Amino acid sequence: MPKVQFIDPSVARQAGEITFNPIPVNQYAKTVAEEKANFSNDDFLRIYHDMVVIREFETMLNLIKTTGEYSGVPYDHPGPAHLSAGQEAAAVGMAYTLTVDDFIFGSHRSHGEILAKGLSAIQKLNDADLMRIMETFFNGTVLNVVKKDFKGTTKQLGRRFLIYGTLAEIFARETGFNKGLGGSMHAFFTPFGVYPNNAIVGGSGDISVGAALYKKINRKPGMVVANIGDASMACGPVWEGLSFASMDQFNELWEGDMKGGLPVIFNVMNNQYGMGGQTCGETMGYGKVARIGAGVNPEQMHAERVDGYNPLAVIDAYRRKRQLIEEKKGPILLEILTYRYSGHSPSDASSYRSKEEIEAWQAQDSIASFGKSLVDAKITDQKTLDSVWADIKQIMVEMLKLSINDEVSPRMDIRKRPEQIGEMIFSNQSVDKMEDRIPEVNHPMAENPRVIQISKKERFAFDADGKPFSKMKQYQLRDGIFDAIVDRFYKDPTLVAYGEENRDWGGAFAVYRGLTEALPYHRLFNSPISEASIVGTAIGYAMCGGRVIPEIMYCDFLGRCGDEVFNQLPKWQAMSGNVLKMPVVLRVSVGSKYGAQHSQDWTSLVAHIPGLKVVFPVTPYDAKGLMNSALQGTDPVVFFESQRVYDIGEQFHKGGVPEGYYEIPFGEPDVKREGKDVTILTIGATLYRALEAAKILEQKYGMSAEVIDARSLVPFNYEKVVASVKKTGRIIVSGDATSRGSFLNELARNITELAFDYLDAPPVVVGSRNWITPAYELEEAFFPQPEWFIDAIHEKIVPLKGHISGQNFSDLEQIRRAKLGV
Amino acid sequence: MAFVVIMPKQGQSVESCIITEWNKKKGDQVKKGDLLFAYETDKASFEEEAAVEGTLLELFYETGDEVPVLTNVCVIGAPGEPVDAFRPGGAVTEIIETIETIEINGTIETNGTSPVAQSVGSGAISPRAKNLAEKEGVQLDGITGSGPGGRIIEQDVKAVINSHPKTTPLARKIAGEEQLQPASQGSGLGGSVKAKDLTAINPIYSNDFEIKKLSNMRKLIAKAMHQSLQNSAQLTHHLGADARRMLELRRKVKKANDNGYPVNITLNDMVCFAVVKALRKFPQANAHFLGDSVKYFNKIHLGIAVDTERGLMVPAIRNADDLSIQGLSNQMREIAASCRKGAINPELLSSEAASFTVSNLGNYGVELFTPVINLPQVGILGVNTIVPRPKDLGDGAYGFVPYIGLSLTYDHQALDGGEATRFLKQIATEIENLEFEL
């Protein structure tokens, strides 16, 4: 809460009422004749053409799925096909006015939107730019297929390019827009302003807001349209996206030209069904989607329902809404009423709706009625319309034949290059800044109070005699993270950071203290307490070209952004065919002392998901070096921190934490203490308890323990650990995660395989108990303690003379616990 | 101090033995080496001797009892010493009692390390310990593991290593590879065990044999000889040559030597000289058989079998056909000396270096033998001792004439019987008509 905003109790407590303005519903009432001033005859025909392209494209896929052929061309497509026949006017109307710089995001049912926006972009691009886009995309791979033996205009070539690229992508061909790695539900083509479609319902609801945030903060032209469905309005992430997009601070606190709303339109394609659930009357309560706008902000999101069966009505709405976006009055909610003829997917028999209902909507078919109105208005004749159909049917057959021809449209050769997909999971680039311009800051870095304060600190924890400096004097772990982040803020103009309490508070754990002074509002701000939108918007921000540090405070809140962290953040680099980069550093803090929902180490959950890099530094030196690497890279990094050690000084790196910039490569574990009798490999702050255990082992049992800090989970280089095990023959793997299913077991398994012949005992996992985290006072029964290491060695590795175990590491107990599931 | 006699473990798979006879009874005085009892496994019978002197205090088993190996069988000691502690079964009870005590004391509420509950069974060994044992040549029988549940871990193997004398790296390697035991006292520096000190000693029985590693030389010979017989079609023809001419020449040489003639031309030199001459006429015998082709030599490189302390060596005398008998004699002497000194050029020892070989066992009195070809050569001449044989001297008169036996082994793959016979006969003819000037 910023101090400039005074909450006056006498105002806040005043009596009154909240009033709403009427929300327009299907208010467009113009005829074609009346619109002649706004559209040329060519324009009208182009609208008709684009709708037919979509109808025929979807018809083709439907026939392939249901009859195994189209126009006599047989093909088997085992993958998904969520079709939008019936929704053409909505898609074309939405895309018609959009510029190439306007971005659309979509859903699983977005073939129509891809084609509509693509055709719109082809129309608006000049031939040279269009040709350059096609020639440079994947070095002309897609273009070469459709260009061969073709003699038409560049725009006609563009149409072939669009239809073929989308179709080849749906059929998982390497010549598709995303090398066949996206498929039907994720296909997109960014040079035409078509951004990722999403197989998760509502997935674009927060990602698109991040794209709008990117456009606003980096002063990029254009707006963002989130094409989501009527059923997605029930999804948490969509609500979080709406809330994030409508934050007061854009108008109240952001300064200068940054003041004003986000350029985003939530375009709800209301086809009235969510799979088989009828949103109006059964599964939702809003009656009309546009109603929701009234609940979001005083502007009611400028919401209205538009008749999506009339393309001119939708175009009219977009012309008006664009005006509002340009006046910085976003976000906007548009409900485009439409209807899908096919089922959710070809396997859906539409048992949830009557034949009469479908026929009634088909009787008012948007293409047929629009065509009739054009003929009635004498803009064209039926013969011309028929020739449009004939032309499109011909190009569909031609593009289908090309896209299923294994020679011109091969699939990825995973036999020849079995690691090809693996090579696409990370982009592994080293980039100082995502864009070359001067970063906006409030003062030179050297004048920053925190920077000045840190410069006076002791960069090594101990003095020359080995005595520790006072905590206040020590350069702490939080200083290491701050150092790396502030440095990047002064290097990369696109870098933004946000999350809960990130600004005035300086972050709940004081990492960002001092950043508020250094940065304008739009580079560091507080978000709503809604982790899905924090991470989701960061994904959108990064995929458009920015670098971003979202922060979700407690690790336990990862569940709140589960889809964003598990399905979106890790997947888009590979799923895009490496078109997109994802330079997102997600800061996650592992708690302690705060009980069951604020003290969990969930590193294992994210390490399980392919496509995320995962690090967990616990010394100031490592924290700064790994944060520098994270911020220099182009891949999504989940950066774990531990609340146990934010104030810890550097105890290992000789000479202390360097003042200048340095990087620590991901994946390299670090030997924190050398030894020869047993290796202890730790993840996170457990390191310090392992070091205490090493001291006990040495003093009481004459054993010398080698303690290795994993530092990274993904990637991870086993060589150093295996070398240590070759020396000691014994290893304990430890961390604070509950041990069942944890990454500790992954480490133990790999070490067993890689060093089996050198092992004197099986690797032993010392993790937390499979319980809820109890109160701080009881934590010693839950988290690994120094004595547990001794017990584990005594019981599992080598019996220690005179040792009496406090923890039961026996085989019988192991079996008993597993039987009970605790 | 009471000494316990256990039932020895006779081999990996033996779990128990049956006592077939007691040679002593309870109360008997026994001396070191006295026979205590006989026992048998399903495969063999054995006897157990007393390792110490004393009174046989107790017998835990009787004749006919089946006794698990490594179980206490009897106790030798001073009269009056208690023996119950050694009674089989007693020890286990004791361990269990110990555990109960701990539990009653309540020092731990969990069941802790329990050798009974957690026993991983005898013979469990960590991969690291196993590898170390193999590398260091440590036998694991009888070692008690100190790891959890009695698992043998690295420190147990190290303890065994430290209790043994130092072993050279080669000895360690060989012991590990061949399951040999180091002697308790080695012959190397400071008593360290060298490879030659390794034996397959059974620690319980005395050894009645000794296993020695083959020298590399022996290995090579073994391999070459075995391969020769495996890979060619060898057969031997025997034929005698009248040796009178040769013996006469030998007498002349001796006499000349007495008068200061420098070259001692032996009978062997003469045979070799005759062989060289015969080979000139039978180039098909001066050859290597190469499977799909035959290599005929323009020159004659004569292989000479030399008996040395290290084993048989067959150096080649290159270009023997260029030499006079004196030259041949000199070279043969020199080359044999080099072999015995170990100073021979190894290239000359290769079977490819010679085109034909002569092996002379005549001076040992061998009358007939079948020499083995040095492949890829096609023949080898064995030279036997000279024996008197009756000969038709003409006119119905028979007399005993000294004959030297010649045994030609040839590879039938390369030569036919007729050719070989004619070649052998040619050698005999050359011997019988030998001539040279002194």
C-alpha cells in the first residue's frame, strides 16, 4: 500500500450505493446498405471470402476426422480437431480491423482466429514486408513448399502460406508454423500477430494480459485480444487476468505516459457451450458474459454483447473499442455471441443439445445470410459468391495434398536425430538485454541507498582470525540476490519485477529494499495476491520479447499458479518450434516456522516438469552468481530461496562475494567441505545442518565428511558427485522436501547407477517426514537435523561404535512407514 | 585360554559336514598335529588336526552328526576351563539377551540396529568392498562384515589387507585374477609378497602342490605349440643316414682343434650344413604355408632349436646358404650363447624369421621323436642319436654301422608324402657324402 494514497475512514465509512450503467446487448442495427460508406465492395467480398476460408478449412478437417477423406483425398489424422464451423463471422469480425501489430491469443478452438487474423495481416502488409516475413520464417522452409510452381500474386501466395502452415502444423509436420510441435490446439504465427493458442481452457486469460503489459511498458504499438470461451469465465486464472488487467495503479500511480489502462480486449467467443455444459442456464450464472464487466471495475470494462453472427456488428464493435484502447481506457470485455455447429470435438455426438436447436442456428448461418445481404444490396451476385467457394475449395484440396505429402511435408526425423526435441526444450542463450535502449531508472545506481549500504558490508562472514562479523555487518544472501537484480535493471530496459509487496515494502523478505527508490512504478510494482496472474502475465510479457522477474513469495503458493508453472512457462519454447523465448526468473521462497502451508520445499514438483531450470542457492556468493546467470539467460528459471538463510553471510568463497559481475553456471554442484569417508549432498538450506553433522562426525567418530551443495536441480552435473562417491564410497542425499517422491530420490537413483561399483552402501536419502509441517517448536521432528545424518550413517552405512539412534532408519521402519503412507 | 575347533568350510557350496570318526575322546591330552576327527562332505573326506596342545575339554557332536560348517565342534584347553560359552546355539541366546536389556533400559524407543531382525545374511558385500577385495587379492571367506546387518564393507576388506604382509602390485593383480593366496612371508623386500610367492594354499590343509604362474615365455611356447598342432596337417617320417663319414670328419675336426684349428665343427653343425644343401635342391621345403598361398624363400634362414633355462628358443640363422660350414658353426655357437644369455634379437625368434628348422635331441640319446612345426614353416627336422644298425656290407657280409636317425615332420597341406620322403632322403645323402676342408 503506497503512502501517497490515504484511506480516509470518514470517507470509507460513508453510506451510499454502487450503481451500474446499462450494458449494451446486440445494439448494432445497421444494414449493408447503410455500411456502404464504411466498406468498399472489395471489403465486403473480402469479409465473405475470409469466412468461407474458415468454413471450408473446418469442414475439411471434420470430414477427415469423420470420413477419413476430403474431396477424394484420403488421410488419417489421429490428433485433435476442435472445430469452429458456425463461428466464422465472430472470428473475421474480430480480426478485420486489427493491425499486424495487434496480437491475438486463443484457445483450443482457434483455427478460425488464426486464419482470420492471418488473412487480415496479409491484407494489411505491403508485398515486400509480406514476402520478407515468408522468406525469413524458418529460412523459407514453409514458403518453399507453397511457392513451387505457383504464379499468383504475393497476397495469394500469402494465403497459401497461411493455410498450408496451419494445416501442416495440425498434422505435426516439420514444415508447420511450429515445426509440428504445437499442433491443432497451439498453432500460431507471430509475424502475423497470431500469438499462442492454448489447450488449457482460459490459459490465455492471464498470458494475454502479460502481452498487453509488455506493449504498454515497452511502448510498443498495437493492442492485445484474448480470445477465450464463455466457459473459461469460470476459471480462476481468467478472473486473475481480469483483476490484474484492471488494477487501479495503472491510472492512479503509474506516471507520465505510463498512466492509463492496459491495451487488452477480453474477447469472449460465446458459442454457448463449454464442452457439453451449457453456460447460460446450466453451468454459469451470468446469463450473459458481458455482465461480468460490471463486477470488475467502475468502467464495467466497457463491456457489451455483440451479435457474432453478423461480421459487420463485430467490426463495428472493434472500431469503437479500438478508440477506447487508444484513449488508454482498457481493459475491455467483449462478448461475441456465436454458435458452433460441430461438437466439442468430432467424437462428441452433441447429445446435450437438440437437433432443432442446431438447425435453427444453421438456418441463420452467418455466411449464408451475409452473402444474401450482399446480393440483396447489389454489392455482388450469387455467381461471384459461388466462384469464391470454388476457388477456396480448390486451394484447400491443393494445400491438403501438400501438407500430407511426406516428401514435401516431412515430420521431424526423430530416428535420424533422436535428440531433436531435447535440443528444443531450452534456448540456452546468453543475452545482456532483450532490447537495446536506455533503461528507465530514477537515479544512477551508485546513488542508490541500498547499493551504498551494501558497499560498506563485510563480503566474507569471518574476520582474519576466523571470528564472524555481526549479522548486520555481513553481506547477506538477500544482498547477493539484490546485487544481481539491480545490476540487470540498469542493463536491460525490458526488465520488470512484480509480485506481492514488491514495491514499497521491498518484498516480504527485504530483498528488494532500495529498488523502489531506483525504479519507476512501471518497472517494479505490487500485483494482486493472485499467483496465477503473476506468473501468467510474466509468461505473456516474456513471449513478446521482455525479461521479467515474477515473485510468488511462498513456495507453498506454487499450487496457486500450477497451470502457469507446469503447463505454460516450461512448454512454450519447444511448443513454438523455438520461435519464442521465455526469459522469466520466477522467485520462490521456501519458508520455515510458519506451519503446514508456509514451510514446504516443493523444488521436486518443478524439477519434475521438463522445460524449467531449477536452482536453489543458499550462500550469498552462489545466490548472486546464479541470479546473474538466470537473468543473462533466455530460459524460464524457478529460483528458490530459503527464509532460513536470507541473513546468512558468505562462509565458503575465499575473498568473499566479489563486487563485480560474475556468473555461476547452472548445473554445477559445489563442494563446500572436503572429506574422505562419506559424502553428503544437499539441496537448499539443509546444507548448514549437514555441515553441523560433518562436525559431529569428525569430533565424535573420527569420520571426515565431504559436503556438496547441489545448488541446481535442473540441469545437474553428476560428475563432481560421482567423483566424490568414488573417493568416499558412501553418500547421503538430503534436503528439506518431504522425502516420498522428492528429487532427493532422483539424485540417489542416478548416483546408484553411475557409481554402483564404488558404493560401500546404498545411497541414503534423508528428507523430511511425509507429514504436514508442524509448528516451529516441533520442526525438529520433521526436517532433517544434524543428528539424523549420524543415525542414517549408523543404521544404513556403517555402524558407529557406541552410537544410539534418535531417528529410526531401519529397514523394518522404512517398510512400516511405507505401508502406512506416512 | 580355551581353543575352539570349528567345522571347516570345504568349498563355497558346502553347508554342513558329517563327522565320520572321533580319534580323541573327552579328557584326552592332545598334541599339536594330532588327529582329532574325520569328517566328510557329499564329495570328499577330510581329517581335522589339533592346532594347539591341551586337554580335549568338550565334544559338542558325536560320530555321525551332521554339523553346519563354521560351527564349534570341540574345545581344547586347560582342565577346568568353562566351555559352555562355546556350545553351539549359546552365542545367539546371548545376543538376544543383550538387545532385550537395551529395550528394557529404554534408551531407545525404536528397535535400532538389530543383528537378528536386520541380518542381510552372510556373504552380503558392498560393491566397493567386493571390488577392493578383487583388486587386492583378498579372499573373503571367513571375513565378518561390520556393515549394517553384517554386510562386508570396505573397512572389513582393508582390515584383512592390513593384517597381511605387503604385496607387490603385480602379486595383487595376479592374486585377484587367479584367486591365489599370498604366502604369510614373502620373498621380496621386507618380506613383501611377490607374484612367485602366490600359491593356492588351502589355509586349513597343508598344500600338496604348488601352482605357479606361467612365465610369458612359457605362455608363448604353449600357445605356439598348441596352435601348430591345431592348425596344420602334421606327420613325421623317420629315416636313418649312415654316419660313418660324419664321424670321421668329426674326428678330423677334433684333431685339428687339438692342433689349434679355431672352429669346433660339431655333428650338429654338419647335419645343419647338410640340411642347407638339401634345401637348396628342395625349395618347396624351404617355405611358409600361408593358407591360400605358399611363400618360397630364395634364401635359406635356418631355425635352430636351442634349449635354455627359460625354455625352448628357436633363433634363425639368416642366409645360412651363404655360409661355409665354418661360418655356420660359428654363427650357431654365437646365436645359442645369445639365447642362453637372453641377449638374442627378438626378431630372430619369430617363427616367421626362419624358413626351416632343425631340432637336435641326439646328444640326449633320443632315438625317435616327432618334432612340432613352427608355423608357418612347412617342415622341421628332428635329429636323433646315432645308433649302430646292421647293414649289408656286400657279399653276404653284415656289419654294424652307426646310423643317425632323422625325423622329418612336415605339413601335409604344403608337401606330399613323396616329396617329403625325397627331401628327407636327400638330407641323408648329403650327410653321407659330406665334404669340407679344414
